[in-house]
Amino acid sequence: MTPATGPTAALPARAVDGASAQAMFQALRELAQAAGITLRNPPPEPTTCCGRGCNGCVWEGFLDAAEYWRQEALLQLRG
């Protein structure tokens, strides 16, 4: 497999934590703004994590929702 080149090379990857999700949201919002596209709001970060590493942690759900948002944004950007 060859590395991505062209416009898709700079697209952010799937988020793995809150910080990377926020960076991904910002990067895609900037690309959308430059293209004159309005994206829906990204999912909010969870506020109810207990920090015990629960199976089905609220962060897992957030990261899945962030990935869905990313995929939706990429579809809009690719037109």
C-alpha cells in the first residue's frame, strides 16, 4: 500500500482520546469552512466517567460517536 497523497493525505485519523478528538474536530471544521461547507456540531465529551475503566465506558461511546461524525464530515468534504 502506498501512502496517501493529495487532499486526503492531510485528513485527520480516527480519534483515540479526548485531545485527539478535539484536534480532529477542529481540523475538519477548518477544512469545511475553507470549502464553504457547514458541518453539524460534533458530539460533546462525556462528563460522567468514573475513571474505573468500565466495560462500555462513556469514552468508548464518545469515540465511536466522534468517528461517526468524522466519517459524515469526510463524506460532505468529498462531495
